[in-house]
Amino acid sequence: MSGATRAEKEQRGGAGRFKRFLERLSSSEEELHSQELQQEAESTGCTRIASCGDRQIARVTGTLRTVTLRPRAGVPTLEAELFDGSAALDVVWLGRRAIAGIEPGRGLVAWGRIAMNHGRPVMFNPKYELRPLGQE
């Protein structure tokens, strides 16, 4: 690599960093959080929720926004909304009133089959992994 080419690349890299800095200044906190979640999903090899289809087996990651106890047909059901920056996914555990560690703000990796329920993606009784508290 010649010296001129290296200098040109360094100059472009500096301009790119400055552009990213300006974008971060003008972005809202929610947009920044969404970008971070999308980058995390890409780095862990997970599928973006927005690109998941009906009846697809997927591995997704994100942050739990809400956790609700909602009975379905008389059976206790724990429902949580998982957000990965691109879209939200309802995660449903049938027959459970509570699960230790499943709480709003917690990071989670879930894998299983996606179903569509009233136009929203849902994952019933997924296999899951809680992210360490320091990694949110």
C-alpha cells in the first residue's frame, strides 16, 4: 500500500467518524438504543425480528419491554414483549405465572418457531437464555 493511499483512507476514516458523531448528536435516545440493539443482534448471529416470517424457526435477541401475567382459556400465561431495535415480538410461556429473571429491561436471547397472531409475531414456549445484567 502506498503512502498516498493510506493517507486518503485515514482522511476518509476521520470524516466517517465525524459524520457518525454528528448523527449521534442529532439522534434521540430511543433511536440510539434501537441502533445498539440491532448491532447486538447482528454481532450475535441472531435474526432481526422485522425479517422473521410466519412459521419460521428463528433465534432472536433484544430487551424485554413489558412482562404481563395474562390468563388464556383459564390457563396462567406469562407474556413478554421482546424488542430488538427493528420490531417487537411477543414471547409467551403457557402455564407459567412467573419465571425468575424475566422482567422489563432484561436482555434475552430466544429461539423457537414464530407464529403470527393478529398481525404480530409471537413465539410460544421458546428456549431462552438470559443475558448477564451488565450487558444491557
